[in-house]
Amino acid sequence: MPQFFSNKRLIILLASIIVLVAMIGFSMKDREELSWPEQFLKDTVGVSQSLFYKPANSIAGFFENLTEMKHMYQENKQLKSKLDEYAQLSVDVQELKKENKTLKSQLEKEADLTEYKVKEASVIGRSPDRWNKFIFVNKGYRDGVKPKMAVVSPEGFIGKVAKVSAFHSTIQLISDNDRTNRISAIAESNKRIFGMIEGYDSKKQALLFKKIPVDAKLEKGQKVITSGLGEVFPRGLLIGTVKEVKPDEYGLTKTAYLKPSADLYDLDHVMILDRSMPQVDENEFKAKEEE
């Protein structure tokens, strides 16, 4: 009996092989019509493909979009980083141009100040409560700085040394309205016009050139410089130019409004002057002017 079943399995296997070979040979013939088993198989496969193609395609497209979005995000991040670097580079270039221009002007100014010992200093801060009145620089008495020394920028006179420590100094700007902050000045013309720089008009952003003789002919655009009288400031440092002239309250003198030669709000580098030239005697100077 077992031998019968064994032979039966062999017979079924051989029959299946024969049928399969016959079907393969039959399907390989050039025919215009398919047999019904082929049609059934082809239709079954087609339906299965139609059921799974769109979802599979959508899923594949979704992951492909995710990959593209990731690449776009990385590319956008790199471009943004480069843009930030470019913006910072642009700022650095502008700062370097500004510093180069300032230093060049400073060198030219030093060439005009051969009679003085020039001490270069960098501004490290400003007074928070009185923004346009005091600045702090990185030079002190260890560098030879002393109180009341004149301080200039490449554009002109800006103030004097008020306080000195070992490595730093406080500079009182010419715009400070303190009563003791007075500078003897003269207006350049055929006949020099004497006066005093006393205070600052914040509304007009102008220095006050006071005690000008009422009969003095002072015009817009005239330059005003330090007189050199006394023992405080050298003579000839540019203070500003005349913007407007008005008579005083009692009509005995005039007051001129000056545009400062230097931008007192934008100071990075300054020069402290150690006056080495002989001092000018005030009475002698006035006598020569009268002659």
C-alpha cells in the first residue's frame, strides 16, 4: 500500500511537469489571443497592480518629498549662514574703512602738531548720565597725561583732560555746560575777534561763543580757534564755524552759535596734547593785537 502512494505521488508530479511544460510551450507561440488561464492570470495580476500601485507610489513620493525637503532645509541653512557671514563681513569692512580714515586723518593732524607732544588714545566709554559731556580714554598719568591738557580729534578741538588715573583719563568735552568749562577763543578775520566758549545749546547743537564786542563784524562761516591765552590750551586749534550771530539780552555784547568742527557724538580715537611751546602772555598778546 505504501508503495502505491509513493508511485501515485510520482505520477502526479510527472503529470504536473508535463502540463507546465506544455503551457509554457503554448504561451511562447505567436498568438493574437490568450488562453483563458492566461487571461485569468493576467487579469488577476493587473487588478492586484492597480490596487497596490497608487498607494505604493504615493508612499514612495511622500518619502521622496521628505528627502527633498531635508535637502532644501540644509541648503537654506547653509545659504542663511553665508548671508549672515556676508553681512558681518560687510559691517567689518565698513568699520575698517572708518578706522582707516580716522587714523589717516589723525596722522595728517599730527603732522600739523609738531610743536606739541602728541599722545594718542582710544575712547573706551562715555558718561551714561551726560552723554555728550564726558568720555573716557585708555591713557593715564603712567603715559604722561596730566589734567587740563588739550584734547583734539582729527577734525579739531574737543575738550580737556579733567581727571587722571594710572591707566585711564576722563575728558571733559567742550560741550559740557559746567561754569568752569570756558575756553578763550578768537574768530579769524582781518581783525581778530576775541570771545569765550561758554556752554552748548543742545537744541541748535551749537557751541556758544560769548562776550563778543557789539561792534565786531562776525559773519556766518567764519572759523573760530583757540586763542592760546593763559596756560591751558595751545593757540590755533579749530573749535568750529559760525552758524548764527545774535545780540545779548542787554545789547552790550554778541553771542555766536558755532557748529563744532568735530562730531562730539562719534569719537573713537583722540589725541592729547602736551604743550611744549613757550606760553603766550595775555597782556603782551593783546598789546601786539592793538598795534
